[in-house]
Amino acid sequence: MDLDLAQVRAFVAAAERLHFGQAAEQLAVSQQALSKRIARLEGELGVQLFLRGGHAVELTDAGRRFLEPARQTLAHGDAAVAAARHVERPLRIDYWGHLFAPMRTLAPVIERVGGAVTVETGPGRDLPGVLDALDRSATDVGFGRVHGVGGGVGSGGGGTRDAAYTHRLVRLEPVDVVISEDHRLAGQSEVRPAELRDSVLWCPAALNRLDFFQRFAEHFDITAESGTANLGIDRFLEQVAADPVRFALIPADLELPERTRVRSLPLVEPTPLYAWSLVWRAADPHPGIEPLLRAFADVAGRSRWLEYQPGRDWLPAGDVSEVWHPAERK
């Protein structure tokens, strides 16, 4: 059968909101017209996509199976229209690692790209969430820490899904330790990771969701704990300030909020580095990715973003393999 994209669009809008009225408003059609499109689609497919009861709407098993391919069908249809009309859509970048303020790195690069590419940015939840958005063609590039690179990107490592992506290391950022003014090391000018073994690494989320924090704690034999929810950097640093045993890891040049009773000290011997990377679909990449990579290379060269010296610096093992050939990894 030939899918009617108007019917598919009606289905996706209703499936994402589970509300026919809101979906109709989004598509600027009447609710009756939206319902007719979905009913025709169900008739063509020979399956029921929604369970309708009173004011509640739910997806059937068939509807859940159909949703992701339907999203991809719409994305490919929109891309085909844009190609035929020679309309270049904006390059969409989703970023994560919010505690480390990723826009500090993205902003000068986007400025360097200038008018060559129109760029749109938006927050992603985490690496798996951004990979899912890439799968759905809901974004073009992810920016954050791409871990698990030993067997491919993503938390699982290896597999067919990993082969669908290309990634590139673009920045290595030195990390400082942040401690309470009452911490026993607060009077020092610098701190060594070995000196933190009787302290607690305070994390903004569960440790199994924070690969860099987890690897740091394991490598230096440090206890790590986390709160119940990530409530932003202000609250996070308040939690560190309230306990003289806790410490946090923060980018060295990140400006800390005023009025927070903490000290930021350099970590040395070794200095941990946080690896920022770009990740995108290997197949049919957005044409704006190449100018973006050139801009990253230019800014990284001038700002010395990719400097790494074994012994002086520390990186998780998977990140070290990226440093030696950052432009050749696929």
C-alpha cells in the first residue's frame, strides 16, 4: 500500500500527545478532519492504532509498533521536499552534560561557523536520549561526552546500532575539584586525586548514569554518592557546601554562582580531563556537519582544546584511544 503522509502526520501528532484536540490544533485542522485521517489510515492498514474511551486515548500494540517507523517516514518525506526545493534546513544540535555547561564550548564554534550554516540548539536528556533522537531524525548532531567508545558509541558498546553513528572528539576540558569552605583541604592551593580518598564524590544523578564520575571514582578508589534528583548547579553546589566531606568535579573555567560557600581548586598529578565529542548518523549526514567540524578544528587549534599529556593528565581508557587519532575514529 502507499502511505498518505497527511494521514501519517495526523497519527504521529495524536500519538505524541494522546489527545486528538491538541493534535488537531498543532496541525491546524479540525478535530473531525484529524479523526477521519486516522480512521482512513487504520482502514488501509487493517489494524486499530488507538484505543478510544471517553476522553482517554491510548495506543494499541500495533500503534506503538507503527509510531517510530511513522516518525522516520515523515522525516524522510520532509527531507525529500526540502531537497527538491533546494531548501537547506537548519542544522539541529542536541547537547547534554548540563552540569558542565556545554554551551560554553558550542557558542564560540557556532559563531565561527557564521552564516555558512543555520544552527539550532536544544537540550537532550542524556547520551541514550540523543541517540534515540538521531535514530528518529529528530536531530542531526549530538554534543556531549560519548562514552563506551571501546566497542562503539553508547552505553552498551558494540552492536549493529553503534555502526549507525560517526563521532569525533572535539575538546578535552580540565576539571577542578569543588569543596566546602569547611573541607579539610580548603586551605590548599591545589589538590591531588589521591588526597580525596577519604572524601565523597557528590554526583548530580545516579552514578550508573554518569560514566565520567563513575570511572573517576573507580580509578582513584573514591566513594561516590548522589542526591535524589538533579536540581541544577546552584542546588548541587549548596549540597556540596553543606557537607565538609563531599566534593564535586567541575570544569576549570566554569564560573560558579555567587553566595555559594565553596572553593574551586585545581586537580593535579594527574589533572582529569572531560572529553566532549560530536556524534551523528553515519548515513545521510546533514551537509552542515562538515562546516561545523571545520569550525571546531579551528577553535580547538587556537584554544588548545585537544592537548593531552600522559602522566600529567588523566582520561578514562576509552577516551585515551580517541586522543591519538581524533579525526580518524568512526
